Amino acid sequence: MHDIRAIRENPASFDAIMARRGLDNASAGILKIDEARRARIHAAETAQAEQNRASKEVGAAKARGDEAEFARLRVLVGEKKAEVAAMQTEAKDLDAQLTDLLMGLPNLPFDDVPDGADEADNVELRRWGTPAVFDFTPSEHYEIKGVQPGMDFETAAKLSGARFVVLSGSIARLHRALAQFMLDTHIDENGLTETWTPVLVRPEMMLGTGQLPKFGEDSYETTNGWWLVPTAEVTLTNLVHGDTLDAATLPRRHVAHTQCFRSEAGSAGRDTAGMLRQHQFEKVEMVSITHPDHSREELDRMTGCAEGILERLGLPYRTIVLCTGDMGFGARRTHDIEVWLPGQDNYREISSVSVCGDFQARRMNARFKPAGGGKPEFVHTLNGSGLAVGRCLIAVLENGQQADGSVRLPEVLHPYLGGKTILQADGTLA
């Protein structure tokens, strides 16, 4: 959420930055409601002062026996009381309208974010690894012979409908091994704190990280008003919801492996085959809560953590910075990491790492006490996939596939697989 005082003090600057996100004259409606709200508050305060003054005079008139003045003042007190109540109600309604407007506006991009309309305008930062050259036409993950016994979409459709999968046997074990490898790496080498959180949350938690109110259709709400998390970003970030932290405790770096749930409302017809885009999936999510002075460097550190997972798995990738038109609602700058998928002959997103500044902190009212004293300030928040487990499974299978339908598995996973090094064409590990 945005600071109304900053908009009020420099609307031209706010509008110029919002224009980079495709919103023209964004401050006009906000300032109109803000002005009306402040006018009602001032009117209520003036009427309240008049009511208080008349209330004092009522007693004086009664004491001196001035019944006419006493009666007049009693009527005036009643009128002012009603006026105060009306002005306060109007101010409250306008405040709610203002909050809704501010909640619906995206975050302000950093100056170094490239301008652009969509993904075609994203800018590549770097690449790592060289895509393998196969002496056969590589298959997509679900077409690989050794994968098919353990990846069942037909049964999943019977159980739940489209965009679900049942994993079994070697594929289920490989999927679990990937998540465990990611967690161990982030905990032991990257210094993140392992955290286990619920996957059902109150609506105010979704509001805090920006999934509500604007993007409710992208997630699942239960009949009792809880929401299934679309990512552990929601729970990990809201760990500091409503808190005032000591500056000495920053940064706070968390990692969690959770189930995630998304309706994929805006992706009808896209990636319908295979595991690439599912309603239920797993992610290892990273979240950092930082001092404002260090959030930008934390973005680079977190990006490196995600890249390191792919490098240890030997999976080629490229890292891009998203342009203003492709960047997420709550981000100030986003680095997407795209892994090479031979079956699609293309790079596909496997991680998105974003710095949100104080955008989420304002929604959560999450602050810290400066070390040198002074007024509490809003923390900065960051989030990123480290990585999407299902998509990482896809990449391992496609990049390691052999002509006979077997899959050679990354060396770093061997200890998690009981020393097994290959997924054989019959679907067993050896």
C-alpha cells in the first residue's frame, strides 16, 4: 500500500512513476477523496468543539436561572452531537474508499527497472550453462518412457479434475528428494531459517501480501472464510504482521516447503499438458524481512541462492529482470530465473525473486525500532522461489533424458536417492 502523505506532498512524482506501470493520472481520484475525507474530519472536530463549549454553557445558564438560554443551548448541543456523528460517519466511509483505492494500486518500480509493456520487453541479465545437444529429439517430461509409470494425470483427473497429477514410485521419491535438497542447501549453506507454516490463512494475511482484494479469483477460499495459500510468501511474510521489531534482529531470513494452491484463473488454455501449470503444487519459498537500507542488496543475494540450486543440479538457466508491464503487483523489482527445458526447446520460469520495499509492510503494519532511537519505520520485505519443486522435477527429467527413455540424475541428488543414479526406462531407480 502507498503512503497517502507522500502522494499528497508530491503527486506529480507519484503520477510519473505510476505512468510507467500503465496508469495515467493515478493521484487524481485519490487526492479528491483524501481532500473530502480531511474536510469531514475537520468539520467533525469543529462541531465537536462547539458541542463541548455549548455543553459547558448549559450548566451556567441553568445556574443563573436563564431558562430560555438553557433550552436554546440544549437544542444546540443535540444538533452539534448529530452533526459530529454525521461527519464522522462520512469521514469513515471516505477513509474506506481511500484505503480501497490505495490497496488496488501496484507498487512503484525502482528507477533501474526497464520500461515495457509485456514479457517481450524484459531484459536478460545473464546465462549459466549450455543446453545439451541430443542425438535424438528430446521429449517433454510426461512423454519420457521412464517417467510415465510414476506420473498419472488420468487418475488425478478422476480424483480432482484437470491440472492435477498423481506421482508414485520413483517419480514421487525424486520429487521429494528435490525438495529436501533445496531445503538443506538453503539452511546449511545460505543461512535461512527452516520454517513450517499453515496453508490455510485468514483473509487479512492475504491482504497483507497483496493477494487480496484485487486477485482473489486467483486463489481458493474455503466456506468458513479461510484461504488456501498460493505460496508460502503469504505466511512467511506475515510472521511479522502487526509487529514492531528490534533493528538488531534484521534481516530475518526464512525458508519453507509447502503445498501451494492456485486457481490459474488467468491462464485458461495455457500449459494444459504435463505438470508445468497445476492447481496444487509444491514450492520451497524464501522470504526476507530487512532494514530498508539493505533490501536491494538482499534481492541480489536471494537471486543467487535460487541460481545456486540450479547450478548444483547442472541445469542451464537464464536470469532476467522484468519490465514495468510484466512485473508483479507488489514488486519494485523482480528477477525471474528461467530453466532450459529441452522438450519445449525453450527457457521457462522456475523462480521469481522480488523486492517489495515497504509496500507489504504498510499493509501488515510491520515496523522496526531504529538502532539509534527515533520513530519506528516500516520494514522491507522480499520473497522468491527457491525453487518450484514440480518445475524443477520437469527440468531434471528433460535435461537428463536418454535415447532409451531412461534419465540420468544429478549427482547432488544421489545421496537423497539411496545412491541411485539413474531412472531406468521401466520407471525404477538404479
